[in-house]
Amino acid sequence: MPRTWRVAVIGRTGKGNYGHNLDTVWLNMDNVEIVAVADENDSGRAAAEKRLNAKAAYSDFRQMLDKEKPQIVSVADRYLDAHRDMVLACAEHGASIFLEKPMCRNLTEADEMVAACEKHHVKLAIAHQSRYSPKAARVKEMIQDGKLGDILEVRCRGKEDNRGGGQDLMVLGTHLMDLMRLFLGDSAWCHARIWQDGKLPQKGDVREGGEGMGPVLGDRIHAEYGFAGGAVGTFGTHKAKDGAGKRFGLQIFGSKGVIAMQTGSLPLTLFCADPAWLPGRGAQWQEISSNGLGKPETLKETAGLNLGNQWIAKDLIDAIEKDRPPLGSIYDGRAALEMILAVYESFRLNKAVDLPLTNRRHPLTMLG
């Protein structure tokens, strides 16, 4: 008989709620029992208990962990100020974790979370849905098979909406940093420039970001990253007057062609086999499906990121059973956060910085 997993959910109505459906994903899985939900908000807790058909509900997540002893917990809220405490508590109770992105506020917290998961031998999967897309797997295969030739550069843009700049870097940049690492491996260095209202920002321009993320800076950011083989990745964001959200994604430029990829469970992904990177001159864009280049798509996206979340949840269970890292592990979440904070460390020191960072404090708390 297949094992039934005891799953609990932690949400915070009014403070990040339940993230991008990290609560309801478990309703679509046969080998899962949602034993409890925790939410400090009374009305939110009652609604979640009903929505999830949970057997119990708690205002205190620690009390829930003590009494219910779940094996897996969705730490679902988008606010980052409690991620560290929630993950540490889950790890100490022996529960593996499905964590909403970004991982946490700074590398000090991230290091504590990694140490706790290692000490208590639990797994953590981060909600980077694009990493789990079979389209991403096909892109990685094409790179490894030499379809793009030598990778020369990767260009990433954030959503560039009203969060353009520091908040975009933190909230949406985490997906793109993760994808750069998935395709190119670890970054060796970062060099970044930041602007505020067209000028070099000052210490007084540091502000508290939304969703409990801690300090952010700038309304325009350009960051460069170095990868093996001389490839360079860039991330850019600003508060766009035109096309906000339209450029969110990345382009991979190789000596033989270029791939353009958006984000999500089944993102639009295109390939042009032209070393001039000029689709339409000769070679045309070809769509990459979950089945491969030019092949029909046989999967269908579902509302609310449920398809991507299901892949993550199923992979997390498989990782626990086989004692392996999840495809998007706690180490991947920390590495993406490290690339984000390297932007501020480069700004603070006014030079390129090596990765991994020696400084584990938040650079914006250290400005002179």
C-alpha cells in the first residue's frame, strides 16, 4: 500500500496569505492527508480550514507542529519576515518543507535555515515553478547537446511594473537567478549599478521593501554575472513606462542560435537557429514544447500555478523517499538569494564581488 503523508499548511492572512496556492496544491494528490492549517488571523484560518478540508486549525504554527506532527509543511505565506522562524520550527519537528519564494531576507537567515535542515535531515523545496517545467528540461538538453553552440550571454528582465528596481529584483528576480544557474551553473562574480531617479542613490534612499522583505534600493538596476566558459548573464529592471511585464523572462544567446523563454509552468519558449540572432532573416522562431523542439504540446496549464506546484510537491515527496535533494532545493534557494544580494554588495563596495559572498549580512544595512 502506498504511504499517506501527513501534510500541514502555514499561512498568514493579510501578511502574504497562502502564497501562490502552496496550500491547495495538496488537494490534488492522492497520497496526502491535510491534517492541519495554522493562521494567526481568525477569519483567514476559518476560511483555510474549510478550503483545505483540514482536520484541525491553529492560531500558532508551533502549537500545530507540536500536536499534529506533520511530515511535510507548506510554508506558504509570501511575507519573508517569518520564513526563517517557520522553517527552523518545521525542521526541529522533523518536517520537510515546501517554501514560497524568495527564501528569506538575508544570507544570515538563509545559512541558519540550511544548517537546521541539515541537522534534522529534512528536505526543503523552493517554489521556483519554472525550474520544474519540462520545457526548462528541454532547453537544458539543447544546451548540453550543443544546439546553441557556445553560450555567450544570457539576458534577463524583471516584471518592471510599479515594483521596478529593488523590489522587482527580490520578488521576481529570484526566478531568473534560479534559471540562470539551472542553465549555466553557479555564478563566479557579480558587478552591478543602481540608480534612483536617474542618479546614484545614497544611504537615505534605502527603503523598506514590501512583503516583509527587508531593505531595498533603486528604481533601476543593471547587474552582470560571470559564468564558466566566459558566458555573462545580465539582469535588468526599471519602472517601465511601456511594456511592464512583457519582457519578464530570459534570452540565451549562443554561437549557433538563441532561445527566448518566459516563466511559469509551461512558459512560451522559442528557438531560432541563426548565429546572427535575427529571426526572420532566414531561420524562423520554432516553439519548444514539453516534448521538444517543434513538437506539439501535450500538457495543459491549470489556473493558479497548480501544475507547477504539483510537480514540486511530487518531487519533494520523491526526494524524501529516495533521500536526495529536491530539484529546486534549499541550496538553490539560497544561491538565488545570494545572486540578488550580490547586487547590493557590489554597489556597497563599488566593484565586482566574488560569489559565494564572504559577507553574510545584508549589504544595505552596512552602507557608510
